[in-house]
Amino acid sequence: MALSIRRATVEDAEALSALAARTFTETFGHLYPDADLQAFLMEAYAVERSRIVLAHPDYAIWLLEEDGVAVGHAAAGPCGLPHPQVRDGDGELKRLYLLKDRQNSGWGSRLFETALQWLERDGPRTLWIGVWSENFGAQRFYARYGFEKVGEYEFPVGQVRDLEYILRRDPPGAARK
């Protein structure tokens, strides 16, 4: 089993869309009525949407591959979370998912650290993450990297509204008003 991380390209759009839908379903699928879940997956992880994001210079997605097959991914870009203190230039970890049988192997940390390095490639800046309020493992994981809860919002999947926490990590020495 040879695992590696590489930055995804536009040519990876189909594999990325399939992996994103699978990992979201493995992690959260039990929370939603099937019709709501399927409609969300078709919109959020459409192949054309993946192509657009993969081609955009302000976003980056990495694939964790096992023997050339994608088993995890991370996505990062400008912050789009609904918080009044988000500023131009702030970055966001938008997704970090691994297939269930690849979790707790240390590769999630490596994938996350790859995204963090890219987000801070021009120097330290404020970083944001949205995380489901009941995903306690992810909250502990992000806290180990210095992220703290600073807000909440609702994340819609069909008729269901999930309570999401907004986490932030300021650059060293930064003061917020």
C-alpha cells in the first residue's frame, strides 16, 4: 500500500467528484432524507463544478492516493464563511475528508498540513474552518492546530439545517477588534 499526496488538476474532476460524494455520504449521509442527500450531492459535487474550482488559481485541492486511487482529499481557498470578521485575504480549509478505512492513520494530518502550507504560502494569515457542531473528533483535531470557535451558522442540505461551528486561527501576534 503506497500512499501519496498530490495537487489535483482539472483532469481529476471526475475522480474528485466521485470521492467527494462518497466521503460526504460516509460521514454525514445518515443525517438526511435520501432525496435531500442526493440533490445536495448532485449540486455540490457535480463534475463541472469540480472542473471550475480545479481551474481557478485562488483554490487548491489535494488528493490522497493509494496506489494511484484517490482515497482522501482536502480543498482550500479564500474564506467564504458567514462571519463578520472575515477579511479579504483570509483563507479557508473548505474540505478535509478521507474514506473511513483510511482515517486515523496520520494521513489526514499530512493532508491538512499540506493545505495549511499552501494557505500560508505568502506568509501567515487568518485561517478559517467550518465544522459540524457534532463532529467532536474534527473539532479536537483542529484545536490541536490552534483553531478556536468564533461563531456558528446553518449549513443546508435539502430541508435539513445543520448547526456548523466557525473556527478561526489568527496569525501570530494578530489582534482582532
